[in-house]
Amino acid sequence: MFYLRKVALASSFTIDRIDLKGRIYERIGGPAYYASLALYMIGLEPLIITSLGNNVKKVRDLLPEYDLLNIVDTDRGCSSIYTFYHRYGENGKRYSEIHKTGCYVGLDKLDREVLNDTDWILVSPVYREIRPEHIAGLVNSKKVALDLQGYSREITDHGVKSSIENLQKHLRMLSGLYIIHLSSDDIQDIASGGDNDLYKVSGLISRALITAYTIGASGGYIYVSRGHSSSYVVGNMIRGVWHYIPAYKEKENGDPTGCGDIFLASMVGYMARGYSIIDSALRASIISGIRVSRGFPIPIDHDEIEKIAETLRRSIRRTYI
């Protein structure tokens, strides 16, 4: 069943050069790609708010699914597109360089009537191309889910550095968000990849009702504010406590590019369809794991997802910090 334009996505496409153990290939990428198709795969029809301008032909040529997507271009004069080089180490850690930056995505220029049919807005900047003050203007009327990766990044002479200091600096004016998501890649300066990271990101949880922290093949954690009251909170969830969400793994080696984008989009998508927070996060973890082993995009068998979720549910645990 399709839910017409229930989720809007403000983000950018990228051109990605991916080095996976010496094998290099070029493809379309960015959260506008991974998140939009993840939403589509689970049964929604997303509205993509982006800036393409002169890059429409290049994106269309690299993206067979282009005509399936409902795209609003906020900058028809845009002449640049984000171009990345990604390399994955033996431990799965990603090292990135930005070779070219893109254009601002002008949420302030958007006709608000475009959002009339949307309940959720997923905001996922690549590199600060969406201004925090424009996001702040949306939180009173929409459920806003924000991926923090674009604010953690800083371009240096040695590539792209991601740090929690960058997040704290750029998020000062933001509060009242529905969901924030960050990964261990976004706080490479301090992340250890386990429960101890939760102490390090706890300073961010006041920005949103729900905080999602993911650590790749090791799974992730969900925190729900004690003040959160919603039909999305059901079952044995305790508000104010981190809940560990297991990863789904079919094989050890695969391509994890875009998994953070896919996770947050899938979580928002399932919540938009009425699933609880934990049920949504668990299914988002499964879809991210399927991406690693089977590629992207792929058809989603919803019966298979439900069977896997029933098994993985046993591994959910509470973590108190």
C-alpha cells in the first residue's frame, strides 16, 4: 500500500567514487538517493526537496529510478554537485574526501503548500547545505527527523573530519526535533563503537524526542525522552533509557555505503505507517543489513522482514547510563 507523499525529504544527491578493498566504481549516492529509495521500497512515495539545476541530466543518466521520484528543485541555477571519494578499511570504518561541493537546498524558498500532504520531513544534509535556522522554522508544524552527518563534517587538508564538536556548534539553535540520528562515523574523534559511546552523545539528546545512534555492523541504540508521549511508544519500552537494536548480518563482507541514510529513512517510513519506535528501528536495521549483503536498491519482501524481526527482537536489551 502506498502512502502518497507522507514523507518529504530535504537533501542532496552526490556522485560517489567508492574504493571497496581496491575495487573502485562510480555511482549516484547521497541521502537524497539512499533515503528516497528506501522510503519507496517500504511502500511510501517520498517528495524530494533538493537542488539540481544544471546537474539534472547527470543525475538522470546515473539514476535509472529518476522518473519514479517526485523532485522539487529549489535552485535551478545550481551548477555544482557533491562529489565524494569513499574508502573502507578492514574494520569497515569509512574514510572520505569531498572533491566538490554542491548547492544550498533552500527550504526558505519552498512554497509551504508543497508540504501540505506531508506528516514528516526528513532532513539529511551532505555538508551544511541546509541551514539550521530553516529547519527550526519547521518543527512546530511537522515531525522533523534530522540526520546529523552533514553538520558533523569538516573539510580539511587531510580529507573530511567528523567530530562531535562540529555537531555541538551547528546544532545550538535547534530543539524540538522529533528524531535525530548520528553514527559512529559522525564522531570519529571519540567513538569506540560500543555502550561507552552513549555517554559521549548524551549531550545531544535534549535536541529531540528520539535519538538514534548507530554503529554499523554492531547495531545501534534508541533513546526516547522521558517527556515523550505518543502512540508510537508501545510495548516494554522505558522512556529515558537507551534500547539496543541488533544488527542484521547475512555475510561478513559487503558494501555499507548509504546504510545510515537507509536506516533513518526506514525508521521514519515505518513510523509514518504506524509502527512503534522500537519496531520501526528494528526493521530499519534489517533493511540496512540487507543493503550490505544484497546491494541497492532491491525489492523488499515484507513477510521476510517480519520473520527476521521476530527473531531479532530477542536481542533487544536496555542499557542504563
